[in-house]
Amino acid sequence: MIKPDAVQRGLVGEIIKRFEMKGFKLIAMKFFRPTQELLQQHYAERSFFPALMEYMGSGPVVSMVWEGLNIVRSGRQMMGATNPANALPGTIRGDFSIQTGRNIIHGSDAVETANKEIALWFAET
Ligand code: TYD
């Protein structure tokens, strides 16, 4: 998911391009401003951090489903470390962000988590 700060900064195309160039396949995409209710479900154990909830709900996000061999592992590598100060140059966070609280992208950390997150973010409403 491309977070609100990346949308605001005009990084949507650059981020999508990196996944496409790597060879992954985009199979679903949604552009909308998430509700606090959705964010609380997504960040269940972190939802008590008001700054995180406020940031994630501050504008539209681009939630996506990407498909391909080892997509979770490769996707996390391409994103870089949670704290951009630890994210290597060449990674998305390493190239375009400075602090954990504005780290521009979210990616599922396991296939099981991805399945849950896809069900949550792409639920029929
Ligand atoms: P986490 O799931 O640990 O990282 P990741 O996004 O790499 O899977 O944390 C979720 C988000 O919470 C993280 O992307 C940014 C935010 N966050 C903070 O704002 N401060 C913190 O100290 C941590 C650990 C996370």
C-alpha cells in the first residue's frame, strides 16, 4: 500500500514502476481514503498510536495486490527497513523517506498476513 505521504508527494508512479520492472504482476488496485475503523482493524495491535492512525487517515492511499514468485519476501526487500534510516539506498524507503512515521509504503510481512489484509482492504462494501 502506498501511504498518504507518498500519494501527496507524487510517488505513486515511481513505486508502481519498481514492482512492474522487477517483474511482478499487478492484479488489484484501489485508491481511496481509509476510515479510522479500517485502519484500526489493519493495525490492530498498533492502533493505540494516535499519530500513526492520524497519518494513515490523512489522505487517500493506493492499496494493491501484487502477484509473483516470493512476492512477500522480495516486496519487503524492495521496500527496505521500517525505519528509513536503516533502509539501504536502492530500496523504496531508503531512496524516498527519512523517518519511520513517514515511511511511504506498507507491505504485508507474510503470506498469511497478506491474505488477511487483502480480505480487509478489498472487502465488498
Ligand atoms: P511495523 O509493522 O513494525 O513495520 P512495517 O511497516 O515495516 O511492517 O509498523 C507498522 C507501521 O507503524 C510502520 O510502517 C510505521 C509505524 N511505526 C511508527 O510510526 N513508529 C514505530 O516506532 C514503529 C515500530 C512503527
